Amino acid sequence: MALAAPEQESDAALAERLATVAAALALRHFHGPEDWWDKSAGNPVSRADLDVDAFLKASLAEARPADGWLSEETADTPDRLGCARVWIVDPIDGTRDFVRGRTGWAVSLALVEHGQPVVAAMAAPARGQVFLARRGAGATLNGVPLAMAPAPVGIRLPIDAQNLEAAFWPAPWPGGSLTEKPNSLALRMAKLAAGEADAWLEGRTINEWDVAASALIVTEAGGVVSDRHGQPLSFNKPDPTIQGIATAAPVLHPLTLHYLQHALAIFAAHRRAAG
């Protein structure tokens, strides 16, 4: 069911309201006898994902009928490509944590104009967190402005323990240490904006809905986000994927990108040798 929008509601207020209501809807399923199944191997979806998706889609269609829509849980159509404004949504990012009763999941939505996020709202109700960002106006966590540390002493990474000192890095991470790694990719990125991590990198191709909101949150908190080639991210593409991620404070981003590209070169060499 759609939620009627107040008259003259701004895009930022709309995103915050819908993310908060959608998160409460998801939270009603959390820790319950949740129905879930694998869309593909290791890629679960739950009844809560579909309920939140339906709520957000109907509410945005009512509040912003001219805007496009792209969501993990809705079949994609080319209609969105003709829209100057598109809402990019992950109803529950981190479904694996959700169905296992862990807190590493969030409702994530972003408004993209001409390929760039301009409004973001991300609610992680099991953590009591609501992240908001508006292009040129900063980012907040539960109403508190966010600003990434410009030059951290060490580098905290939300990665698996076995990867911290792996042989595929060009050298040990300077002052490298681990921080919590939620299943949600969006939350891993948001941890940088919240001051809970200093860098994050991912070599695999990922979906636009995984990072559209968190990319704006990080950049508005003072961070840098690029793909694995060092290029800025763009959204609402015909193929809605991102070629990896390197994100950190400006002083750390070149190092993070170098480590990512070095690791990818090692993996590519191993594949060639095996083939």
C-alpha cells in the first residue's frame, strides 16, 4: 500500500519518510518466521524484501509519478532510461544478515538526476541508524552531521580477517586493522562516513542499487568513491552495474585504489596461468 505524501514535500523529506516507514515495515518481519528462498545460489530474497519493494514503488509512483524506478526486486524495464530523475532502491540490502537475525542490513534509496545521486536515505533499524544526504548539503547520521577524518592514523577495513594480510596486496596495509563487516554493501560504505572505517574496496562488479545511496553519503561526508578503474560512478545506465569500488578519505583513496588494482592484477595473472 502506498503512503500518501504531504503536499509540497521535498525530495529529501520524501526519501527520509519513506525509508523510515519501509524500515519499520521490514523490522516487523525481523526475527520472525520469515519466508525466504534463493533467487540464485547464495542470493537470498525474503517476503520482507518484496513487501518493502512494493510499498516503496507504490509510494513513489504516487508522490513522483514522472520519476523512473530501478530496484533489485523489480523486473527492470527500459522506461527509466528516458527519465531525467530515477529512484534507485534496494528494499533490504544485506538480506543474508536479515534472514539470519543479524543487524547488517538496511533499506536504501537514492534519487538520481542525470546519472548522479542527489538525495539519499538509508535506514538500518536493527542498528537504530538513519543516514541521510543531499548533494551539496552534507550527510547526517541520526541528525548529526558526518565528516570523515582527513588523515587517519591507521586504516580500518570492513573486510574478512583472512584478507587483511593476504598475499595479493602489494604490501601490508599501513596500520591496517579490521572492523565489522556487515552483509550490506551499503552499510560497509556508510561505516566510512560514520567514522567506523577508513577504506573499503571491492573488485567484483556490483549493482547500482547496492551503492547509489551510500556513495552520496560518503562523498557528502568528505570521502572519495570511484570504480576499480579510478573513474567516478554513474548511475541509471542501460546495464545498471558498477565495475568495483574503491572508497576512502581523499588522502587514502589513491592508496586504496592502488591496492585494489594490484590485487586484481594478481588474480588475473593466476587465471591466465590456470587457463
